[in-house]
Amino acid sequence: MPSPAHPFLTDRKVVFLLALFCCMLWGSSFPAIKNGYALFGIAPADIASKLVFAGWRFLIAGLSLVAYAALTGKTVRGLTPRAWGQIALLGLTQTTLQYVFFYIGLAHTTGVKSSIMNATGTFFSVLLAHFIYRNDRLSYGKALGCAVGFAGVMIVNLGSGLAGLLAFDFTLLGEGFVIIAAFVLAAASIYGKRISQGLDAIVMTGWQLAIGGAALLAAGYAMGGGLGRFTPASAALLAYLALLSSLAISIWSLLLKYNRVSLVTAFNFMVPVFGALLSAVFLGESILEWRNGVALVLVCYGIWLVTQAQPAVPAAAAGAEGRAAS
């Protein structure tokens, strides 16, 4: 059964603000991760150590959420075997599998193309929701909003010219794996929405992050990876990334639990925009370019188009959502 309406978390203004806050946190992860690689001495091609870095980040984030849930009186251990299986599947897909595909793909293509390809996750979310939920059908407004938002993502990732964009070069291990990662994340997010109807979102998020992080750690160490140069600065940055993950994913899971998938995932277009803005601040990259302003306008307009689109069925039929997903 779908969760009953939540007066606060279904308020349109609250959804907008919380979704933008999550995107800002995720956008900050781009400069934070780059600085983390430098602080821990992780080479660009060292995928194993990157998995270890990610594993510790998500394991710490997950266990912190579980501890918070326990302190606030939530049930964190007395779950059914079915619930444990669902959470484990979510963690191994949304956290482990998605991250592995993304970083292998990132190692075989450019950062610009990876950012553009990774934005396809929003399209996957909207399309999957169209086939799964009866009250979340694809409409002209949603399609147009996605197209406009995607154009903004492309513009913010343009280099000094169009040559790199026009020279289409596609490989399975590069661009293909980035697209697979985007699809895995989109599908796992919708699966997380489904199982969150019967689970506490904070407990679910905490355990899936911990399980996914542990799997990343096992894979990274098995491949010969590791972390060095532990300093107060590197430890503080790892702690920030863990807090970022636990807070953003928890809020996002709550928003998905009480709102239409397409309404929430439309804001994913803001992640690369925030990433560009914050990278300019913390990495000293150029921001005073026309593309940043144009991209921000297009992305915001795309979000407005998608979120203004009305459900395809009246509110009275919203109960069909749970039956369509079961």
C-alpha cells in the first residue's frame, strides 16, 4: 500500500527546497571527492583505492544513520527476513553496483562526457515511472522539461568549443558503463520508493548504505586498494562526505516515498550545475562564462515544466499506484 499523504513532505515549496538542498550536497561531492583523492594520495587510474574510499564513506554514513535511528527509538534490528533481503538488494544495486559501473566508465572516458551521460538517469527515472505508476504517466510537459533540462546539462559541460561534442566516440567500458550506472541508479531509486512504503526510510537508507559500503570495501581491498595519508584534513573530508551521503539520501528517500518519482527526480538536473558552481569556488575553476548562466536558466525552466505537469489520473485513483507497483 502507498504511504498516506504527508502534509509537510508533500508541500510543493518544501519539496522544491529539500530537493535543491540534496542536489547542492551532491554537487559539493564533486570537488570534495577530487580533494579527497589528493589528500589520500589516490592516483587517477587507481580504481581499487577509489572503491575503498567510497566504501568507507558509505559504510560510515550508513552506520551513522542506523545509530541515529536507534537513538530516536526506531526499530533497526527486528526486521523480517524479507525486509533484510529487500534492503540488501537495494544496497548492492543503488550503492555498490552503480558506483562500480560509474567509476569504471569514468576511467575510460572524459569527465565532460561522463557528466552528460550520467544525466540520462533522470530520463530513465521518468520513463520507468511512466510504466510502473499509473499516476505518474509521461506527458508533453514532462518530456519537454526533460529535454530542456538535459540541454542545460550539456551546455554547462561544454568545453571551449564544440569539437569534443561533435566527435561522437562511444565505447562499452566508457560511455556505456556510465549509462548503465545511470540506469541502475534510476531503477534502484524506484525500487527504494516501493520498499519504503513498508519500511522506515531512515532505517532503510542506513542499512542499504552500510551493506553497499561494505561490499565496496570488500571489492576494493580484494583488488589491492587502500587508503594512505590519514591526516586531520583527510579524516574531516571523509566525515563530511559520509554526512553528505547519509543526509542527502535520507531526505531524497523521504521525498520519493511521499511524492511522484518524476516530480522529485527532475531536480537531478541541478546536481551538475551545483557541481560546476562549487568546483569553481573550491577548485578554482572558471565560472564567469556565458554557458553557466544559460545552463542554470535552462535547467530551472526544465524543472518548472516537469513539476507543473499534472498527474495523468485524478487524485482519487492514486491508490492504483501501489497495485501497479506490486
